[in-house]
Amino acid sequence: MIELAMWNLSIPVGVPATTIETRVLAGGYQDHYFQSKDGAIFFWAPVNGTTTESAKYPRSELRETYADGSLRNWTYPEADHFLHAGLQISQVPSTGKIVIGQIHAYKSSMPLLKLEYQYKAYAQSGNIVAKVRLSPEAEIQTVTLATGIALNQRFTYVVHLTPKGTLVINLNASKWGTRLDSSWAQKPLYFKAGVYTQDNTGYETEAGAARFDKLLIEHRAPLSATP
């Protein structure tokens, strides 16, 4: 069972897109774009869906909160921060691209990290890449974490941001890491997960979709802070 009392949900309906608050989401919310059943959650975001303010693309995506629904933002020196996920992607738009996890920066349009699935029709499979900014104003660096991931093939990822600013991503059996610039240290950050469809042209039948059977956030106090 995936705990939903630490998230709110953006769905691609309304202008700007609608946010389903934490209390409603945890109370059993279901709709066309988000379903929670059989211990898993399903996200669907069609290319013609509406977008959040300042965004170009539609999403059915969770955003980290506290249980009372207030937004949870954190700075990386506070703790060891983890986002754990297990999922399978069932549909991609014509671009082949959907974002399945993020470390976003509060009140910024420039995330620290996007995990993106990039489907290649000729290969009948896709790559998973990390798009990382080493500093808040830096250009995006793109790193390929895995190749040959087919639609409906389950995979797992763990994003770990340490109190010293080391970003580590485990994807299935592979592991990649880098050190962030210390200018990120004071920036309020938060996790996102779900389906952020990287396409906005076409009919409603064109969409991104994924089923998560595992999704968990952890913020572990550094060992040095333990009495």
C-alpha cells in the first residue's frame, strides 16, 4: 500500500491545472487521471490536458507535502533525502518522453533533477536519463542511467541526496552519482513523482501513463545529529 498522506496531486484539468489536496487524496480520491487500487497507483496525462502555471506540458503528478497538506520544502544539509519508486510505464506520447521523478526547487521553473523515460520506437524500448543542474543557474547535464527498458517492464529507482550535497541515483542494478555545487544548499527543494508528459500536441488518446507499485519518501536525520 502506497502512503498518500505525504503528497498532493496535480491533474491536467482546469486553468491552471487542478491540485487535489493531501487530505482529499489520502481519503481515497480517484479520477480519470489518477487511480489508487490493488496496492498501486496509476497516472495518466494526455497531451491535450491543461498545465500548471508557467509549465508547457500536462501532468498527473504528486508533489511532496506534510500530512496536514502544507507544502513540504527542505534544504539538503538537513538530512539524507530519499525517493524510492518501483513502476512500469504503459504509454508514451509521440515524443516518447515522460518525466517520472523530480527534485524540484521551490518557486523556480528550473528543477535540480528530472528522471525522464525516452522511448525509441525503432528499438521497442527506452532509455532512462537523469537531467541534472549542478548549480541553480547551470545548464542541464543529461546522463543515461539505463537502456533497453520496454513498455510495461517494471524497474526501480532510488534518488538519494546527502547532507553534503552528493546526488546518487540507483536504477535497477546501475548506480550513478555526482557532487552538487554548494549554491544549492540554501535552496528549498521537494520531491515529485508520477507522469509529466513531455508533449502537448495531439488527441486525448495520446498520453503518458505509468503504474507505480512502490513510492516512498524518506528524510533521515544525519547520524551526527543523533544523540
